Amino acid sequence: MEFGKTNLDKFDETNFKQWKFQIKCALRAKGFDMNTPKPDGDAIQWNKDDGMAMFVLTSAMDLNQIALIENCESALEVMTKLESIYEQKSTTMTRECFYQYKMSPADSIAQHIAKVESLAKQLKEIGEVISETAIITKILSTLPQTVTSLCVRVVLMVSMLVNHSRNQTEDHSNQVMLYTVMSVDHSMCFPCKV
């Protein structure tokens, strides 16, 4: 549907979250608020605004989805019904996506981190807060083995250096640990051989 000079994507059951955001922006741009209750008495302006909001909603929906809301009397009722159907599905799907997510071989590490953070943000938006530790664990546990091996060595080296600077002594055990970390087989690491 064209809304001004912007096309609104049609809601087709698979894109509810994005469609809802798009509709919310379109209605706000036109000054419509679906949450405004119908006034007692003279409701001519409210009926006009609500009718326009319903028109915007239904114009950006596939006919199969319109069949679900044909008996609704207001834009708020339309949105409430759609939310009751699709947000529950969305919550379950988002939760499953986070816990089953694995890094794609085509993704860079930065893309991988961004995708995990995005999934965690989506869960937070639906009321399921994921701790920073769980996010970091998810990121690290889904990295390829070569990257994970390198990360573990770097973390161990940094940890030993921090401990060394705290103690201000060259403890023999720290030297042994550093030697052990540095002598791990580098054949699985990147060409830099760190």
C-alpha cells in the first residue's frame, strides 16, 4: 500500500513485528492514535480518525489476514486481535532463535556478535531479559573452533598479565603457565600464529 510517498509492506503472517512497527510509524505520521477511546456523545471526528486507521491497517494486510479481523469494530480492536495471535508466536520463535542460534560460516565475527545481541534485545523487548554473561557465553560457544581456541589463549594471557602486574613479582608459576599457553599447538589458529 502506498502511504503518502512511502510503500507499506503487507502483513503476511511472517513479518508481524516489522509490520506492526511500520504501521505504528505510519499512523503516528498521520496523527492517528489507536488508543484514544471513543468519546461519549459526539464521536464524528473519532469515527473518521478510527476509520482512517482501520483503512491503513487493512490496506497493509494480505486478504488471508483480513479474514481474521473482519468482525472488529475499531483499529484498536484489530491490533489487539492481531497481537493476541501473532505476538505469542513471535515470543516463542524469538526464544527458540536465540537458544538454537549458531554462527553462519559466511558471517564475520562482528556480524555474529551483532546477531546474538539483536536476538537478546528482541527477547528483552518481550520481557525475557538475558544476562550479559549469557550473551557472552552464547557468542563464545557458537564461534568456530579455531576462533574459540585463539580466544581462550588470549583470555588466559591477559588474565596472567593482570595477575602478574598485581603481584609485581615474577612468580615461577606464572612463567610456567605463560609458557604452557604459548606452546599450545598453533596449527588450528589463524595465520598470525598468536
